[in-house]
Amino acid sequence: MTYRFMTACLFMFYAVSITAQSEVPIYKGLRISLFNVQILKQNKKSVTLLCQGANTGRLPIALSGKKTAAAAALLVELDSLRLPPELQGREHLITAALRRQKLKIEPGAIRENIRLIIPLRKQPAPSSIAGQQAGQLCPDLVFDTAYVAEYTDKTMLLYYSVRNIGARAAHLLGPSERGVEDNVAVNVYFVSGTKLSRGAIYADGVFIREGSETLDGVLQPGQVLRGAIGISLKNRTRFSPNLVFELDPFQRVEECDRTNNTRAVVIEF
């Protein structure tokens, strides 16, 4: 009985291993490592990357820009931790863009200034039925940080970063294709203390934009987006010197917790 049980377990482990390995290309001597990945340009339609590549395999890499057996068999290695935040969780898009590239590199050689173009498509928000099936899983947006980058007598330039600490992706773009008014917004207020109260004075606000703060409108669990907002100090008073950032004031995202959607910045007058 024990021998049969152990045999069955080994067979199941082998079957799972084979299934997992079949999800990625099998190494056949073609392998490239990409590093120093940077975003050169991004807009609503595409993002252009600049990177370096090293042929770490034992065969020459010769990509024609078309779907070929060599392109499909190429293993692409990426250092996910050093990718720009906008690209984290989207490694498959970088891999697909590389396989569409015309590229020749000999084994052990390094290619400088590899340009990759990733076409962007706005991801549709999940339906209410999908949300009900997910149970308690939901996105949760919080400010990672918010601070004053530039400060003059009349204006402030503010930087902020937003993280999804929830267990489900947050969809930041509304259904409209022409405007941004139904996207997730970030507002800034002048306040006397550190709380958003009825006495807060609206300073300005921005909407999250596709191709700018976000590539495709989706913020996966654990991912971060960064943005900036310039505000006028015209309405700032001695009694309301501080700032409070408010995230998603129009409640576009069904979050787990909305009590953590503000961040205060104390400023000396």
C-alpha cells in the first residue's frame, strides 16, 4: 500500500512539473537577457522602451521581425525588480515586443540601444458578475507617498505614488473613449491640520490618464503608479497651510477600504 501511494505521488509530481514547464519555451540554445530597461516615450497607443541585451545562450540569435520557430523558442530573461514601476507585471509584453524585433546577436555578445515598441490596449473593467464570483477579493488603493517637489510664492509642484494593496486588480479608466472625466482622479486640498474636513479648500485635481500615469488602466496587486500635479497657491491661507491628497474622490473603483484614501503633507507657512 505504501509503495503504491509513493508511486502515485511521484507520478502526480512529475505530471505537474511537465505541465508547468510546458507554459514557457523550452531552452534550445536561444536565450537573451535584457537589462537597463527604460521608458523613452509613452502615449495612449504605445510605449517605447530602450534597453540592452546579452546573448547568454549557446547559439546565435537571428530574429527577422516575424513569427518564426526561432522567435518562439527564444528564452527572454528579465530582472523584474529593476523594471520601471509602469512595466512591472507586464513582462510578457516586453517579451512579445522583443520577439517581433529584427535582431542579430552572437553568443556572449551585448547589443546596445535595443528599441522595443509595445502597443497598448485599454483593459475592460470586470463585470459585476465577475466581481460577485470573486467574493471578498477586491482592490485597495493607498498613497505610498506624496510630497512637494517644487515650491514658489505662487505655485507648488506635487509628486505622488499610488499602490494597490488589495488582492485584486484595480481598473483606473472609465468606459469613455474620448474623455478622462470618468477615470480615477487625485484631488488636493488646503487644510488647517492633517484631516480632510468640511473646511478644506479645493486646490486642484487631475485624472489618471492612459499612456501617462498608467499604460493600460490596470493596477495589479502590489503595483505602483506615479503622477504629478501642479497647484496654484491663490486660495491658500495662513489658517489652511497644509495639504491633503484625496484618491478616487468619485469612487470609480470598488475598493475594500475607502478610509485609507487620503494622505496629508504638513508644510510650514
